[in-house]
Amino acid sequence: MSAFANATAGAFFSSRAFWGPVTATLDWCEANYQFSRYIAEAANTFSNLFTVALAAYGAWQSVSEGLPLRYLAGWTGFALVGIGSFIFHATLRFEAQLMDELPMIYVASYCCAMLFDTARGFGLRNSNAPQLAAIFVAFNVLFTWSYYLSRDPVYHQVVFAGIMFTTLFRTLHLLHDDDIAKRLPAGPRAAVTRLFLSGAATFAFGFLVWNLDNIFCSTVTRWKASVGWPTAFVLEGHSWWHILTATGTYLMLVGNSCETLCIKDDHANFAITKFAGIPRLTRVQKAKTQ
């Protein structure tokens, strides 16, 4: 599609936007309502299907391998982030923005909290799970209330980054803890370390692409007009943020799921394998975890 035809179509659809004017506090480099009056940002919207697909695959692993429900809850939350982001980028409404950003905090803090429950078994006896649950709920209620009042996306980004760094440091601590090493031998520990760090690096690269897309938006926009569509879709940096962070999150979740299962159950029962080149968590012994 030529740049002139694309701009003409975009102006036509924008004036007839189904969802009304943009009310979100963020608007990305992709042109709004470029191809349809029903989709504000086409590439940024549909790239979230990749997130949902990875989350669904992780959820399937959790169910098929008979893992405790806490792991299925994590994958379900991951899927909800993708669905919320799909709706946000399709509408660019503030209400939809909350459907994207709030689940990011909820799911990240939930997965982080799981790393602090290292007692044997998945029952509540001799476990700090109730205390962690109380902290999790209080933290997220407070954040939701404060973010709704502030509506400052930088506040959201700082809190999310803080949770992710806490997850990183807690994971590395567990991998190097002498007491944990008795439950997580060298072989599984090395596999978890490789997978988690690969995921973290992929996530960080997505963050870099996200920032470059914001900083050099005017330059990238000229490139898009020069190459035309559909080729220009590969230059949508925020879409690559979705794909890269979804990949990184998937790898980190598989790694940390294996890590916590080995710590709380028995490392001999679980392994990280691959299917079609994609890492996955496999139960070696099919007896369900109690």
C-alpha cells in the first residue's frame, strides 16, 4: 500500500473510530485506525495473540502434567495480560489500558510471591503461603487504588520494574543458596539457570526495542512510509516488545516453575524438555503432587 493511500485510509477511519476518541494516557508509535475503524493499532493488537498462545501452551502443560493449581493460575494470569493488551491496543481507551497494565502487576507479583514459599509440600501446614497471600492482596489493592488516582504510566513502569528485579534477585538467591542446593542438585539447577537467564535476557531486549521505538518514532515512521505495508509491519517496535517479552516471560515461568517444584517436591519428578524446539516442563513420574 502506498504512503498516500495509507494516510488517506487512516484519516478516513480515524474520523469514524468505533471506540471514540483516545482516552488512554499512552499512545504508541503505530498510527491509529490505519486499516479499520474497529482497531486502533493493528500490529500492536494482533501481536498479543502470540502472548495468549504461549500462555495457553503453558496452561496445557500445567494441566497435562498434573501440577498444583497455583501454576495453572500463573499461566491463566499470563493469558489475561495478553487479552487485556489486545483490548487496550484495539481501543486505546483508559479503561482498557487498566485491563492491560493492572494484570501485569498482579501476575508479576503473584509469580514473585511464589518464589518466597520454599517449604516442602503444597499444603498450608508449616507454610508461609497464607502470609504471602495477605501481602499479595494488600499490595495489589494499594497499587490499584493509587494507580487509578495517579494515572501516571511512569509510576506503573517503576513498580513493574521493581517486581521484575525482585523476581530476578530472588531466583538467583535460590539458585545459589546452600540449603536449597540440597533439594536442587547441580543438573536441574544448571537447566533452570540457563532457561531463566535466557528469558530475562529476551525480556530485557524487548524493553530495549520498546524504548528505541519510543525515542526514534519519527524516524521509524518515515521508514514505514518508505517501504509501505505490509512490509512496514516488521518495523512496529511495540509489537516486537509484545513478542519478545512474551517469549522471555514464558521461558522464565517454565524455569521458575521447575525450580519451585524441585524445591517443594522432588527434583527427580520433573525435567525441562523440548517439544518442537520449545522448552517445556515435564513430569518424570506421573503420580500427582500432593
